[in-house]
Amino acid sequence: MKINLNQPDRLILKGTTSVISAVLCMILLVVLGGSLSAAMTGFTAGWGVAVGVVFIGGGILWLVYHKTEVVFDRASNLLTLRKTMLHGTREETVALETVKQADVDLKRNKRSNNRLHASYTYRLCVVTGAAQNRHRVPLSHGYTTSKRHLVTAQKINDWLGVPDAPIAIGPSMADVAEVIKTLGFGKAS
């Protein structure tokens, strides 16, 4: 998710998986071409591989490809979140006056077994609602290991006029769950 336009009355962020989708598509086309070539020369297994590539590869591409556009617009007093995938476009709007700040959700990397220096994945979001009824609206498509979301959240907060808002402060949900389990407050197994 990168800032595409930063003006006093409008902030636009865009993110896409077009590069990884194009690489995946090229790999699928090469495997499809190879399997069809093998099928044409008499290897019947080539037809099975070709059908598998079309359905399984197409399904994976269906899930992987997305484009996200986030528009903060002071003139219309709206935050518009538009997510486009191969199966359609979904658009959500939130009143800009209810957006309190941008933040980053943390999720402990499951492969990190170092409790003193855990590694995290990050997801950009905005916090909306009154203090007693906060709601986190994810802006990015998923979690990533890139810390760029921290910088982007700070730039959004600068644009919103809350440059001192805390970002990614406090324990992640995985940390809280581990503490609850360690203290014996979790479900009995």
C-alpha cells in the first residue's frame, strides 16, 4: 500500500498484487504449454496436467489477485475503500469525521520462536468510532512482513491532523493470548 496522491483535501493510497499475479500467470502458462505439448505428442498424462493447471492455477490466481484503493476526501467528508478482485469490486465508505487515526495491526509471526525478540507481520488499518466503541477497519489486503505500513500510517495520521497518535503500540493479540494461556485463564484442554 503506497501513497499515490497527498494533497491537503485528498489522500489516495493504492496497493496491488499485479506483479506476483503476472509471475504466477506466466508460470501457469508455461506449465500449461508444456503439458499441452506433451499431450499432443502422445502423453495422455499431459491432458490431466493441463486440466489441473487450468482449474487449480486459475483458482489460486482468483484468490491472489487484488487491487486496493483508499481515498480520504475532505470535500465529500468520506473515506472510500475500494477492493477489486477477479470476482468483482467491493466498495465501503466511512464518514471521515469518525476516523480517529491510522494504525497498524500486529500479528506475531508463527515461525518466530524467540519470545524476547519476536517478529511480527503488519496490516494497515484506521480506527473509527467513539472511545467506548472503537472499530478497526483494515485498509490493506492482508498482513505483510514489510514495515512500510508503519510509515504509511504515520503519513495518514499527519494528513488527518493527529501526528502524535500512537501506532502499533501495545501487545499483539497473539501476545495477549499467550499471557492468558500462561496464567491459566484460557479454556481447559
